[in-house]
Amino acid sequence: MGWYHLGVLKALQDQQLLPNIFSGSSAGAIIVGKLATLTDEEFTEQLLHPKAWMHEFIVVKDGTKSRRLQRFLSKGVILDMEILQQRVRETIGDYTFREAFDRTGRSVSITVSPKQAHEAPLVLNHVLHPDVLIWSAAAASCGIPGVFEAPQLYIKATDGSVEPYHIDGLTWMDGSIVMDLPRDALAELYNVNNVIASQVNPAINWFVSQPVPRHPATGLSGRLFQACSTLLQFLKNESAHQAQVLLRALRAVAPSRVLGQVTRLGLMSLGQRWHGDVTIQPPFKPVDYLDLLGNPQMSALEQKRQDGQRFAWAQTSRMLLMCEIEIAIRNCLEDLKMQTAATVDPITIPARL
């Protein structure tokens, strides 16, 4: 499902709306992790022709169904995290957050959720965690409970060696469980006021509620559409609330540690805000849920990329209006830099006597 993000990035680039601050979790962490290491020229080339690195993720066969069943019974997970870490590392490279920022100037954050109940989620970036390797953060953010085993984070030491980030062996899992959109952290670190969210998490597809546009409804069809949109938003909010009530009741009488862990994660997931100021959310088909753990065909990935681009186009006018002031300030700064460079006299250094 994460390949929808590529289409969204392409649509933003076409409209010159591509921001310089990105955040990703789960599959989105791999996309922004790759993006963090690309210069503008490399970004354009690989975004338009992603098959070279998309291929890395679909050629790997992670065993037969019997092997997956055996892994689930022995370790409680279906897929091998070490294979995922290897593919993500080959795709992104051994860049730390600081090295990637120094190379491209893109501010990229990746969120990870703690497996331990007493720990807080992390927003990993070049400001707070500069020496963490991006591939380890992206792989950890994909650690869906029951699918992948929760891994450790790794850093690059001063001598270039790879070492665990936490000496006590803390492990981390899917960032979208606790903090899919780290709005507060981005606002504090980068003064982010508006968030464009590309939301493709199939687990919360029904619960994502977006504000109903408050434009005047004209005619019977317009008023009917606005009434239906409001009703749908109410049903989504009510469903999320009732799901939280049910999870709290189960947690109170949880007979096992496993059920208690499931209810804890469910409450944290439903208790967060999933939408941005603009939310791009392609519709999900039943077949999409069946393909979540399989190796997709290249044609299917390309179709998802096109769908993401198409649904981002529908939000272009709202994004242009939201970013109008920012675009104007950016253009003014570019003009000032050009004028300053043209008017400043070169400094003459006298020859040594």
C-alpha cells in the first residue's frame, strides 16, 4: 500500500508543492527514508522511474506458507525482519539522519513505537537522533506486531561501525501504532503549521474522518451531498469511539498478557489523529487486503502509484490555497538571493607584501 505515496509525491512535484519537511511511518518510512538520501536531480530521476529500487522489494521470497506458519508458531511473527532490514539497507544505504540532511537538505522524520509499555514513541530525525541509521529506523517502523519481529535501532559510530542505539536492547515497532502523524513534534522542531497527509493505512481506513468542507451548498444535490458527508463523518467518529469503549472493557477483564498487549496497542492507535489539514486517501478494494503480505506484481505497484497521483490531483486546489503564503515567501527569498548576488561587489584581497 505504501506505493501510493510515490504517486502523491509525483503530483506534488508537478504542481511545485513538494515540501522540504517529511515524516513517515510504516511503509511510508521506507519512502521518506529513500527520499532523505536523494538530491533534487536524483529525486526527479528515481521518482519518475522507480522500478530500479522498487524491484528490491518484490524479488524476495520469504519462504513457503508452511515456513511462515512454523515461524509464527515459534516466534509469533509471519515474516522475517532480518530480510526486510537487508532489503531496506540495500535500498537506502548506510546513511545516518545527519549525513542525509547534509547531503540533500531535506528534513526527514521517522516515527517508531515502543514495544515496552513504559517507553515513549520516538520521532527520529537529524535534530534529535542524528547518528541513527535511516535504514534501521525505516525497518523498525515497519515492524507490525504479529507480522515482523520488533528490532533494535542502530547507529553509526565515529569509526564507521554499526552499533545498537540502546545498550539495554530496547526494541521498536510500527510507528503508526502510537504516532502516525507527529504534528506536535514537527511544529516544535520545524514550525510546521499545515500537514498534508497521505493516508494508506488499511487498518484504520474506516476510522479516518476528515472535516466536511464548509462551502455553500447549492441546489438539492449539493445540500444532500453535504448532509451525507456529515453523516458519514459522524458514523466514523462514533465507530472509533465504540471501538475504544470495547477495547477498554476487554483490557479490564483481559485474562492473558497477550490480550492485554493487543488492547493497549488498539487504544493507542484509535486515540490518535489520523488525518492532516489535507488528507489524500485512496479507496481500498478487498483485493488490497489480500495482497498485504504477498509479493505484488510490478504492474500492480505501478497502478497504485498512478492512483495515488490521481487522488492527489483532486486536492491540488486546497493545497495551493494552504501553501499560498509559503510559496510567496519562498519566491521572495529566491529573488532577494539573486539580487544580493548580483549587487555585492567581489572582495579584493591585497597581495602579500
